Amino acid sequence: MMRQLRHFASRAVPCAAIGLVLAACGGGKSGPAAPTPGVPLLSNLVATFLQACTSTSGFTGTVLAFTVDYRDSDGDIRGGTLQSTVTLQPSNTSQDLNFSLPSANATVTGTTEGQVQAAGCLRFGSQTGGRLSVAVVDAAGHSSNVVATQLNRPSGAPEVPQGGTDGAFGPLN
């Protein structure tokens, strides 16, 4: 019986040591998942208001220019789509604007990492602010994470004309 215990103990000690090492390393648990290969990753969304504009559908507003950094291991952002949504506040109405990458109002620098720059025409109407949310779907159909930033109505932004519509977001004319 004593001999069997020694044999068991000599085998249990290495297993216990391995268990102790795993516990010290987090027990095999992993941290945040690494980006999936080929799936775009967005960061650093920056939005700026520029001059007055007219959209392709004829409303007047203010140019909303924005940039977002990206990384995409398979480099197929070009041929994809930049999806942008402005949610106006306080009404919480959403306006979507999608851009082909690249296009007249959206450019891409780099291949596997770089920056996407885009601009649209935004009318606040009677709204006081909004939230810009941006995502990318690359040419292979992989959807990125969503990044967002708060927008405050710039001074001098066009009001709703008599009989006109409230807020709107559209392509530049």
C-alpha cells in the first residue's frame, strides 16, 4: 500500500505543478479576443463641421467631414462600404448614409491599415445635436466594429425652412 502511494505521489506532483503554473497564468483563460483575420478594426473617429453645403437631394446643411483609422489584415477595404448613421437629438431620429470605398465623397489611404475620410451634408433642423456612428463592410463582406462620436450643432447651422423637413443627412452635391 505504501509503495502505491509513493507511485501516485510521484505522478501527482508534476500534475500539481502544471496546475499551479496554469493558475499563475490565469488558468488558461484568455484576455480580449484578438481581431479575426480579415475583419476590419476601426478606431479614432474624428468629426469636423466645415462650410455650408447642399445635398444631392437639394436640402441645405453643413458639411460633416469625418475620419476613422482602420486595420484590415487582408487589405480589402477598397471595394467595401463605409456605413454611417447620424442619430439626431433630442428626437432620436436616424439618418443613414453609405459610401462606396473609394468614391467621390470617401477616400481610403493605405492597404492593410490607414484612414478612411468621408464627408456628407448634415441638416440639424430644430435638433440640438447628434451621434455619428461608423462601420465598414469590406469587399469580402466582413463587418467591422462600430465607432461613434457625439456631435454638437455648430453655431450658424441652417434651421428648418418654412414647410421644410427636420434633420437630414445626405451626399454632398
